[in-house]
Amino acid sequence: MRVLGIDPGSAATGFGVVERQGGDLVHVAHGVIRVRSGDLAARLDQLYAALRAVLEQHQPDTAAVEQVFVASSPRSALVLGQARGAVLAALGASGLPVSEYSASQVKQCVAGDGRASKAQVQRMVRRVLVLERSPATDAADALAVALRHLHGSRLELAGVAAPRQRPRARRDALRTRLLR
């Protein structure tokens, strides 16, 4: 199964292609689609066309997209939503099944902590996919989305386990019981 992971952005959209071959994960490709500045309609068209070229080149079986998080301003949220719309339109035109995951679901799966930093996600993606160097943050996030899709809620492949951390939910539940 070949999965295209996408981390949508208004200026930079990361993509990563990962394939499961038997029990192994194989890194196929990754990159960042950067659109030229200019009018919004032209930038969205560039993003759509570039993503269609990625789809054509790598022929994924399915796609996974990171959901939009709350942006710092309403304008930023709107522009990000429009970029995400261009991504979803390109995927829809290809006929691929599309799954969506929140950033915390992706981070929890790959790094073992839903609040992991971008650097932690980069390190774990590099480790799991046995890459020579860490991909750019947008590409690493996209690869992490693909990994999340392939592995559900836990990542335990090739002897690489996410760092052990005390789960916040368990700690908070224990604290609540102790305070009663």
C-alpha cells in the first residue's frame, strides 16, 4: 500500500510518500511545494497543479491529510483553509480515498506525545524511515501523516519505538483521584 501524506500550507505544502511492503515501511519520496507570491487564485492554482503532478508521478493508493489547526488570526485561518481546499480538490479529482488526522494524533503516533515539537517529529520520521538526514519540517510532517495512516495509533516497526513518556491523561486521572 502506498500512502501520500500531506501537510497543507498557504505558502509551503509538505508531501511525503511511504509504502508498506510486507511488514516494512519504504520511503518513496518527500518534498515541499512552494507557491510564488501573487494573487490568491493563482497561488491556489499552482498548488493544485503541483499536487496533481506529485499524484501522477508517485501513484499513491490512498492519501492522508493533516487537519487545519486554529491559526493565529482569522485571515491566516481563511487562507490556510483555502490552500487545504485546493489540496482536497486535487485529491478528489484523482479519485483517491482521503483520511484526515489532527496534528496531535499524528504527533502521538510518531513521537509518542501529542504535543511533540517539530524537531522531535523530524527525528522520529528520520529514524523510522531510515533517512540519511532529516527532511524539512513541512515534508517531515507530511511523512508523519502518512505513517499515522499506515499504523493507526501506535508506531512499532523495525524495532523503532517512540520515546517512552508518562501519558498526561493517566497522570491527570491519577491526580484527580488523589484530590477527591
